Amino acid sequence: MDITQHLAELTRLSSITGRERAVAEYLLQAWAPLVDEAYLDRLGSYVGVKRGEGPEPRPRVLAAAHIDSIGGVVTAIEPGGFIRFNPVGGVDRRLLMAQEMEVHGRRVIPGVVGSKPPHVTSPEERKRLVPVEELYIDTGLPEDEVRALVQVGDPVLFRYQFRILQNGRISSRYLDNRASQAALAVALQELQGLRHSADFYAVGTVGEEFGAYAGATAAAFALQPDIAIAVDVTFARHPGAEKDTFPLGGGPAIGVGPSCTPQVVKLMRKVAEEVGIDYQVEVMAGPSGTDAWGMQEVRGGVATAILSIPLRYMHTPVELVDLADIRQAGRLLAHVVARIDQAFVEELRCF
């Protein structure tokens, strides 16, 4: 599998929170050669199973990478065919004005976000952030065509552009969290050549971006993993964001904090050093804001860890990652799975 092409295809698909099915169904097809079994659970999360060797009971390792993304939803159609919308998830509202968007109605309709130009606004209006209630999408279509093609509740996405930049860098919408799905694909590919006793569950979870972690919680409850690893993105370093951020190309970040079981963190760092994988350490002194939250407290408790890919310009249409970090994250995940055996799992029950 060409990971760059795979990532491009993932970012092309619509998958705002609550409407994730397109990505889940794509993974059913794209990852079919890499797993022994795959299905969509009742909430719509993708579950791919790569079985380990040996008799049951085998250790169970779940890696969760959420497949939902931020975006918007149509709230009204105004006279003249202008479309009102509300953000879904943590959209950076500063960037909405003059943004290219697409409305997923009966067909995909391109448009632009319009508002009052500065020439006809007061000095006070120019100083404030324009409320989203004053913004609208202009598709250029007449009102009757808009009403025939679009209805309240239709998804609104940033306009799709996948850019291959210099030095192995990629910029696109929705790399949060398509980058992590690409990392899971790398892990599944790597596991084809590794012997592992643990059953590995690659899960594309729904419902992360609005903070409920519903997909991760439901998957962990159903699959009963011994270890659950949230694979997500973290903040990459750039001008103005030098503190508590991570350089691109420095490898994935291994989380350390209340949502990260020390024995699993220790194993991840040890494996990275032995295999020769660059990694960074991310201190998460408080809530992590990842699927680990939803998985840690399931049933009697699950040993959890967090593996993050550095990403610049999070929650904007021009998110940016380094392909090397994606590949390293996937390789590390695969080699960690290969090291987990029943003896290691038994140790986790003796905190």
C-alpha cells in the first residue's frame, strides 16, 4: 500500500462527527488484505482484527484512531440561496471568513464563506471576530436549485486540497485524524512480517471530536482489550508555538500522564530504542483529550497509552504532517504489539 496515496484518499472522504460512514466503509475495502476479519460496530466504528498465534486466551491489544473530523452542518437556507451553517467540533472560527467550503447535499456543491466586506462595516465591527451567525455559504446557485439540492442537516466541509510539499511534508484538511489511520495501515503492513501472540484490533472510532469518545468507549467495552492505545495527533512546533510542542520529523510522541499506564509506556520506549525508532515524550499532566479517556475506565479498567503524530495548524484546512512521523508511529505500534504476551498482560494486573 502506498501510504501517501492512502492518506490522500482518506482526506478526500467526508466524515464529520456523526456522519463517519464513508471513511469506515473505505477502510473495510482498503484494509481487507491486511486483516483476518473486519466489520462496523453498532455505532459505526471500523474494527479490523489481526489475530495472533497460539491458543486462546490470547492478549488483546486495541489501537484506536478516530475517523471523525470537524466541519459544519447546514442550519438554514436564506432568500437568495445563501446557506447558513454551524460548526461541528472545534473549528477555528477565526478562519471561516472567505474560506472555501463544500456542502454535501444531493451532490457535493462548492462554495465560499461570505460576510460583509470591510468597506461597509463600522470601525467597531472590524475589531471583533465575526460571529458565525453572520456568516453564510455562497454557492453561486439560484435559490430554487439550492433548495432542491441542500437541506437542513447536510454536512459542510472545508474544501478538499491535498498538497505534497517539500521534505516529505503533507498539508491537507482532516489530517486530524487521518494521519493516525495511515499509521494504523503502516502497523498492519508491518505486522504481516512479524510474529505476534496478541490479537490486534485496529479500530477507527467515531465521535471523538465533540468530546464524548463514544466510539472508543463502545469498542473497548465490546472487545475487552488488555491494552488500549489511542493513536492521535499532537501539536507540532512552529513560530509562535515553541513551548510544549514537538518538531516535525522527530518521531511520534509517547504520552506520559494519568491516562498512560506506566508499564505500557516503559515498553513502548524500550521497543522504540531497540528497533531504532525516533520518538518524543509528551507530558500529559491532565486530561489528554484523546480516545484514551473513553477506554481507560471501561469495565474494571483498561491499561492505556497514547501515541501521537506531531501536526501543525490543527483544526484548520491546512494541517501539516511529516510522512516519516506517520511511518515511525505505525512501525512502533506494530513492534509493541509483537512484544506483548500473556506474561506481560499478567503483570499489568499487579499495579
